Amino acid sequence: MKNDLKVFKRDLISIVKSPVAILIVVAVCIIPSLYAWINIKACWDPYENTSDIAVAVVNNDKGTTFNNEDLNFGDTIIESLKENKKIGWKFVNSKKAENGVLDGTYYSYIEIPEDFSESLASLLSDNPKKATILYKVDTKTNAVAVKITDTAKKTLVDEITTNFVATVNEILFSYLEENGQSLKEDEKAIIDLKNNIINIDNNMSLITEVLDKVSNSSGDLTTYLSTLQTSIPKLAKSIENLKNNTANTGGTLQTSIESINTSIDNIQFRIKASQGSTEHVISLIGDLEKLDTEGIRNEGLAIATSIQSDLQSMSNNIKDIQDFLEKINRDNNEVIVNMISTLENTNEIIKGIQTNISAIQSSINNGKLDSNAIDNAKKNISKIKSNLDSTSTQYTNIVKGQLNNIASSLRNSTDDAVKLISKTEGITSELENMLSTATDATDLTSEMTSKLKNKLEEFSDVIKEVSDKLKSVNDDDVSQIIAILQNSPEVMSDFMSDPFKIEEESIFSIPNYGSAMAPLYTVLALWVGGVIASAIFKTEPPEFEGSESLTIKEKYFGKMMTFCFIGVMQGLIAVLGDLYLLKIHAVEPLLLVAFSLVTSLTFTIIIYTLVSLFGNLGKGISIVFLVVQLAGSGASYPIEVNPVFFRIVQPFLPFTYAVGGFREAIGGVVTSNVVKDFTFLFIVSIIFILLGYFLKLKTNNTMNKLRARFKESGLAE
């Protein structure tokens, strides 16, 4: 070791004594960092200025009419895009857009055709036609811009989808509301019609039976006919009053039932989402309890904030379900009332937990955990879990079934009622006349008896078919469906077009793209720094006083110290510049510095060993090694999208673990990952040191001969 230090000491003295040497060493230490800093700053937040990326939008939509409403989805979309500042939308005509894409004025253009609204509206007709939009992009101008303008296309599609669903739903539910108000006025008549049909059916069998038994002078028949004659005018009047409404009501109810079924599924989805949030909160509370003093300061607030976010998401979901059920439960169905009560109780418990978590956050700021607040939060979240499990079971097994039964019964009854009115409209008039004649007559002829009996039997078949089905529909079901139709169209439209919310939560959040790319560019710069050092500085020490007593191995390790010193300077300058010049985000700055130094030392040992053993060939190998690692480490793109070869070699590349270590320090630490990254880099360093130790003697003479012959060629210095 003492002899090794002689070489290192000689190099340091030579550097200090020569201003030129100092300048070159400083340049070699700083230039790689400049490469990293410039690239990191250049991509600091490339998507912040996407509002300057010009995308032309052409609206040729002529509009259409839907349910007596004039619609123009093209105009609606344009108004929405004007409020969207993520892309530089340019609203122009077709000719200007076409020329603009060709000459590079616009990166792409999107054209809404003339029949766009018509095609969209046709989706609700018997002959749907898929709407199309024209999207043209200039892929020559810039590869990344193409991806950004592709986002513009997706943004437009989202706007179209949202506007179409919301607009059509609002029109539909406005129509349903109008019919709902009309049906509310006729609610008693509808129920009377149902009861009259059932009463007629109950008396019909008795009347036809009597007709078979009585003679021309049967007095009993007159009594029964009088009963029937009283009921028939009521039925005829009900049919006359509701005849015009029934057809429209049937279609309206059918559409409403389909919308209700969709809402039923959405409620079930929100219950499941709340159950998932509950499990996540339970897990996070467990994580809080496990934190030590250091962990409380570093991770406590982040965990508590995540819990508050989950709780708010649960509260929003539960409130939406509660509001919807309250709107449709106009007749206070006991089962639904109980479910609403459970949901209210659950939201009250959530408020209690939010208070507990706020207390925990306050205690974390003081460097400790409020154990009582954690215990209370655990008890309350258990209650919420129990409530949601109960609600889910109750909804799936009872409430959902009841709503489906109501919808199904009403659908069948409505269809049958329409058919009944069509069949009985003519029969009631004829039957009423015949009954009048029959009751006035003192003698009933057998011919009249036969005709009347045939008509009654014909009427009976129709009445019985509908009556059996109407008996399964109670008055509350009818009232409930009418109440649903009376709901606010805006509320129903909003619920149908946006049935649930997506809450995005970043794990190991990094606030900007530059910080996220810092691991790649810094690690790359450190490797490039090692290559530059090996290209400028000699790996073999010159002859100096006392060098004749040094062995080849001692010279090898002595010179390695010089290169490692330069490598440490390169690593330190690069990481400090990242932190204090660029101010990249770093959860663990000290760990970042440590990884930078270890990475730079490892890379220096690898490159120095290759060049010391193999000369210029070693320099070539180190450059090839750089190229392979850049593509195969998963530093810029997920390794899964790279060719199979790179996926195979990725676990064996130093870049993989160097970049991984930087990411841990910048985004957030997972201890097992840090240990793995450090261990691999340490092992690689040891392997290359041993390679140099055992191979230096064997390759030294060979490489000296090769260098001499190469120099003789006149191509080398």
C-alpha cells in the first residue's frame, strides 16, 4: 500500500505544480456534469408548454334534431376546447388547416365532419351510424410532438364523449320529467284503471257461468249484468282518458327503466370502491403504527395525508349513493330508508376518523404519534367496514332486486296495457250497448244470450291476461316509478354521464420531469467522465525517483487511486450541481450524494481496469459497454418495451443499479432496493479490481508490444 501511495502522491504533486494540469483536471471533472445539467434542465418540464403546440381544429358540423331539440355537438365541443389550455388549439377552416400541416405551421389537425351530430344522434335510433373525425399529423416535424398531439386527439374524444352523453341524457330526462309530471296528475286514474281491470276479471267468470244456466226470464242475470254495466263505462272512460298517454308512457318508462338499471349498477360500483378505500385506510393506519421516530418525521405526514384522501373519496361516494336513493325513494320504502340511514351513519363515522387523523397530523408535526387518536381511528374504520359490508349485502340481496322487480313488472304491465287498450277499445263500446239492451229487456232471447256470452268470453280472455300481471304490481310501485320520472333532469343526466369519480394518487411522487430524468443523465455523465479521464490521462505512471522499485501491480493500484480521486470529484460536482444549481427534487439528499460517489467510483474502476489491461481496445470496450447499458438498463424506457436481448442482460448491467439507487434517493426509499443497488455496485467494483490484480501481469507485455507496433504505423502518438 505504501508503494501504491507513491504513485498517487507523485500524480497529485504534478497536478498542483502545473497550472495547465490543474486546468485540464478541473475541465475533466466539470465537463461531464455540464452534459448532465444541460440535459436535465432542457427536459425539466417539457409538458408545461404544450399550450404552445399548435393543433388546428376544423368544425364543419351542420347539427341535427333530436327529440324536437336542435343539437350541434361540433359547436359544443369547440366551446369546451376553447376553455382547455393544455394544447394550442387553432380554430380554422379546412384549407388553412391542410396547408398549415404541410408547411409546419400546425403539428396536426382535427376535422369534425358535416354529419357529425347526425351520426352521434343516430346511436339512439334503429339504424345507428358510427360518427367519425378526421385526424392528420405531421410525423416528420418532431417525434415527441406527435405523441403530444396524439394526447390532443384523445382530449377531443373525451370532450365528445362527455358532451354527447350529458346532452342526450339531459334531453332524455327532461322529456321523462315532463311525462312524469303528466303521469303524476293521472296517477289516480292509472291506479283506478288497474283496479277496474282486476274487478272486471273477478266478475267475468261468474257472469259467463250464469249465462249457461239461466233461461230467458232469469232475474239473476239482470242483477249481474247491472253490476257489469256499472263497471264497463268506468273502464271505457279510463281507457279514453289515458289512450293518448299510454303509448308515450310505455316508451318513456322503458327508457327510464334502462337508465335506472344503469344507475343500479353504478351504485354497486361505488359501494365496492368505498370498500376498497376502507381496506387501504386500514393498511395505512397499520403502516403508521409501525413507524419509528425517524419514520414518523419522514413518512408520517405523507401516510396521514393519503388516509385523509381515501376518507374523502369514501365520503363522496357514500353521499352520491345516499342522494340518489333519496331521490327515487319518494314513497319511503322501508328497506331503502334503512339503507340510507346506514349510509348517513357511515358518513358520520368517517367525519370522526377525519378528526382523528387531523389530531395525528398535529402530533406528527411535534415528532410523535397520538396513540389515542390511532386507536379511535382503528375502532371507527372497523365500524365503517362492517357498515359497508352490510350495505353491500343488503343492496345486492334486497334493494337491487326490488328495484329490478319494479322495473320488470312495470315494463310488462305497460306493454300489456297498451295491447289491452288496443284490443278492448272497440269491444267496450259494443259490449256497453249490448248490456243496455239486455238489462232493459224483460225477456232475453237465446240468440242474444249466445252473442253476449261470446263477446264476454272474448273480452274475458283479454282482461284475464292483463289482470293476472297487474295483480303483481302494487300502487306503491306505480307511484315510485312516476316519482323517478319527476327527478331533476340535470341531476339524472350528471349521474348517468359521470357515474363515478377517479381519484389519482401518486406513489413516490416526483414533481417534475427533470428530477425524474436526473438519474439517467447523471449516471450517464459519470460514465462519460470516466471515459474522458481514461482518454486524457495515462494509465501507466512515468518513470520517477523511486519508481524502479515498484512492481507492475503497485503501479497499477497507485494509478487507480489517481483515477478514483478524479472520479470522486466528478461524482461530487455532478450531484451537488443537481441539488443546488438545478434544485432537483430529492427525498434523501445525503443518500443521493452517497450513491453518486459510489457510482462514480465503480464506473472509474471498471473503465480504468479495461483501459489499463487492454489499452485502446479497452477504451473501445468501455464505449460499447456504455451503449449497451444506455439501451438495456431501463433508465429511460421501461425495460419491458425493449428487445429481448436487453431484457436478458439488464440484471447484469451496473447502470441498472446505479440508476435504481438514484431513483430511490430522489423519489422515495425502499430499503431492500437500496441494499440491493449498493451491494451490486460494490461486488462489481471488487470483481474488476480482482481482474486487474490477476491479469495485469499477463497482459502487460502483450499490450506493450501491441502499443509499440501501433505507434510504428504512424497512426498513434
